[in-house]
Amino acid sequence: MKSFRKLSLLLVAALLLTIMAACGGNDNEDNAGDSAEGNNEQVLHLTNGDTIPTMDASMATDEYAFQFLSSTTDGLYRLGENGEIKEGIATNHDVSEDALTWTFNLREDAVWSNGDPVTANDFVYAWQRAVNPDTGSEYGPYMMSGVIKNASAISSGDKKVDDLGVKALDDYTLEVTLEKPTPYFESLTTFGTFLPLNQKFVEEQGKDYATSTDTLLSNGPFILKDWESTANKWKLVKNPDYWDADTVQLEEITYDVVKNPQTLVDLYEKGEIDRADLSSDLVDLYSTRDDFNTITESSMTFIKFNQTKSEALKNENIRKALSRAVDKQALVDEILNNGSLVSNGAVPQDFAAHPETGEDFRDINGDMVTFSKDEAKKYWEKGLEEIGQDKVELEFLSGDSETSKVMNEYIANQLQTNLPGLTVTLKQVPFEQRLDLTTNMDYDIAISAWGADYLDPYGWLNLWLTDGGNNETGYSSEEYDQLVQSTVGDLAQKPVERFSASLEAEKVLFDDAVIAPLFQKARAQLISPELTGVINNAFGAKYEYKWASME
């Protein structure tokens, strides 16, 4: 997912906490982790790294938007503990023998927060809207093209939206026709792009839809309150009309936008918030406490190269040099210090297992590209000779928050130090501007990150397909396209061959030096011992609070 979801740069701002002065937290250790309420009231106090860019499921592309969409809306299914698929609006489904027709049976006791029943048409309308080119959705075509029948043709304007392979057989029966067998389709239905929308309400709101709490509807565990598009604080309150309201224990979750990591820890130590991400210099200070936690994510941070803007970046050897010029071990050990893992590939560790042997994808393919000053210099000199230059200037697009500056400065310094003749200029901008610049491919190199959208390597490898909605590098390879597309085509129902094709595709990606992987992210946090039942999702929304409570 973009962040930065695109998947995902917001994750960088929230997780990559930079070096700063220690707060002397141990002085208040007797109070550390106390609930902000100081009692058993079911109120959870949290922070967010930035504003919510949108609450329109058709337009969402980032982790923050998907987090709050998931908290307020039930799709067909919802993720439970360990990625288990739980009932949502659908109670069950049937799949045809050819795996192309999925029939979902919907519950009849789900309602929107205005009292309207949630029906199959709400899914039909939402999915059609997401692929309608007039909507301008990025994730609609990205998530549905090649999956839902006719989605690609509709998003390109070659078919009408009514031709999408989704229809309401009656109010509580939804039929979905796939373009081809899709092994990960069930997990897709939990993702934000596939959430339902109340057509009458959306159309009544017009251009104001999803710009404030007054122009939103909920059908999920919580309702978003006190929010508008520029809000720096808001809250989630329990939805009394939720079909599974008896399961939801939290009555309220409050949020304040806090970008400074020192402020996070200070608020936690005062008992004003119930969870705080830790910066690298504070990890050692707090690592022995009972309320200290680290969580490895299925989220990767990398540098991507725009092959269309800079003449130097059109050269494969220049890209290979850049890919090898950053000491990633020092980055995770000294700059991040939060449990993050060095990444040398495109697919994360402990994410996809071989269908027969159970061996991890990352273990099979090994390291695709590693830090090496000597190799970096060799490729650099060869690339400079090929482009007929002895100097190169590159602009490095990155974030402007306190939490990311040290990391970005470290990377820029590493590139310039290890590649003689390279000048790197940091361009540090707010998150939304960064999304616009990368979408419009107005950058040279950029820090980026991606969080999984479903439990399958395809979610990582399809990013770099020719003209893919999230490619944003100008990369195009017939060999790569063929390998990746085969995993959702001819090999879709051949698990072993499909897995092998994914392995080969990753090798091609790094032979062509499309990206420079940096690390697989982890979170080092202080978490109130009173907070229980929060699920850390492997993909989609980072946290699930439906089953959470304050003890």
C-alpha cells in the first residue's frame, strides 16, 4: 500500500524516529504506562503522525487513511488474529469449480450510521466507483484490474462501469466474477478499496463527501467524530448500531497529531497517551522495561529511481552503484535502533512460504543487492564512462518531519561519500506534497515504503509492472511483466510453478536495478500494560481495535 502507502511514506514518518535528546524517562518509571484515564474506563488515547489525507475509500492510498477506514467500516470480511479471515458483512461465500465466480452471503442485521441497511448494492456501487475513470482513483484500478472481470477495460475507458464483474443477486447476495483465478482474492476483500459505500448518501454529499464527520457514514465498530480534512485531533467512538457491537469494548479512542518523537514519550510518561513509538536513542534506555515492545512489520523501505527525468538514472550501472552505496547495517543499528532488519530484496522476510517445503521466500532467493563500497565504485565508474560524465547531481525527495531528517541526511551522506563526483540535494517536503511529486514523477530519487495489501508476493512484485499505477519509475521490462503476470494467469492454480515465477521475477527486478532496498521496518514502542487485544495486521490497516480493551 502506498504510504508514503504510498503505503507508504507515512509509515516512515511514524516509525523511523530520529536521534534526539533523551527525556530521562526512567525518572518517572513508577508512572510509566499508566492509562491516560488512570482507571478502567474504556477510553484509549493515541497519537497519529499526520493528518488523515482522505476518508474516501475510493481515493485512499496511504496507511493512515486505510487505518481509519478499517476502524469505521466493515467490508465483506475483516482480519483477525494472525491474519485469520473473520466475518464482516459477509457471513460466508461459495466459489465455483473454475474459481471465477464467488457468491457472498451477506448478513441482514448490518446498518449504516444513518439507519440504512447495508446491502449488496453498496458493494456494487463502491467497486464500480473505484474503477470508474471519472472518479480518479489510484487504488481502484490497481487493486481490481486483472482481478475483477472487466476492471482493466473499464478503468481505461473501453467498457462501461456496469460491465464490472460484480452484481447484487438480491439485497443480501453478492456475486463477483473474476478475470482469472486469483489465489489471494479472499484476503483482498478485507482491504480498504473494497469497502462498501451508501450510494444515495455519497451522491447527496457530492464534492463534500468524506471531507468531515458530517459527510461520512459508518457501518463498522467505530464512528469518526470531530474530524475534517485538516484536523489535528479527532476521535473514534463506539458505534452503538454495529452488528457486532457486543464484541467492541472500547468506548472511545482519541487521536492527536504529534510529529515530534520526544513529545510522544513525554506524553506517555505523563500518562496522557497509551502508546508511544521510540526513537533510536531511547530504545536502549527503555528496552528493559516491561512496557517495551518491538514488532517487525511486513513493510519495506527503499529508494526508487526515476528513469525518465535524470539522464544519469537511465543508466543501469549508475542505478546499481546507488543501490550498493548505503551501509544498511549501520542504518538499522545506529540510526533506527528499533529492531528493523536490513533488506536486500523486494519481498519481506517471514511473509511468503514455498507451498510444498514451507521455506521462506527470502531464504530461497537470498540477498539480491548488498552494501559494498568496492562494487558501488566499480559500477559508478562504469556508468559515468557510459554517460560521458565525471559528475552527477541528483535531487533526493524525502520527508520534512523531525522523525525522518536524520535518516535521510545519513543516506545522502553515504551516497556522496561512497560515489565520488555525486552531489545529492535533499528536497524535504510535507507528506501530501511528496505524494503529488512522486505521482507526477517529478523527482530524481525518492525514499519510499510499501506495506502489504494482501498476503502474497504479487503485492510486492506488481508494483514495477510496465505502466503500473504505483510504478512511478518509468521502468518497463517484457521479461519481468511476463513472469509477474504469469503468477495471476496461467500459473494461478499451480502453486509451486507460481512461486518459482515470483522468485525469478525478483531476480530480474534487481538485475535491472529498479530500486535500492534499505530495510524491513519494525516498531519499538512503549505500550500501556492496560491495553490488551490490539491486533497488529500483516497488511492493510496497521492496527485492529475491534477486540481491544483497557484492563
